[in-house]
Amino acid sequence: MYVMRVEWQVKQGRMQEALAAVKKIGLTVPRFPRRFYVSHLGQFGRLTYDMELESLDEWRKINEEFSARPEGAEFWKMWNELVVGGNVQAWSPVDL
């Protein structure tokens, strides 16, 4: 199992637009993350989500399928106007 954590740096003053965008697209995508986080301490202007997946291939497949859809391509075009960058992390649990 993996936890994929994706973090976006949203342009200053555009957070509400970014939140509205992920809410709108999330209604049309079955495997879309349902919980998002907004930073309050540390690095400001961060919009983050995480989701559990069984494999990294599942992550690639979700992204490829989403980007191939007309609404996916439209979303990425609009999204690139709202953010200045981001990162993706893959985490796996550790038994102690």
C-alpha cells in the first residue's frame, strides 16, 4: 500500500479559485481525492491532498486516464494558471 501526497503551491490570492476547481472536477471523477488540506503554518498557499493506493502503477493509470479525458485536459490548462508548482510524494507504512 502507498499513500500518495500531492502538494501544490497556489498563486497568491487564488486559493478560493483552486478550491472551487478541485471541488468541481471532483464531482465528475470517480477516483478523485475527497480530502484536501490548506496550510496555516509553515509554507503558506499550499493545497495538499493524499490518497491510498495499492501500487504506483495505479497512480500512473489514474493520472493518465484523467488527463486523457476532455475535462481532464481542460482542468490542467486552467490549473496551470492557478499554481506555480508542486510536488508528489509516495509513502509506504512502516510496522514498528
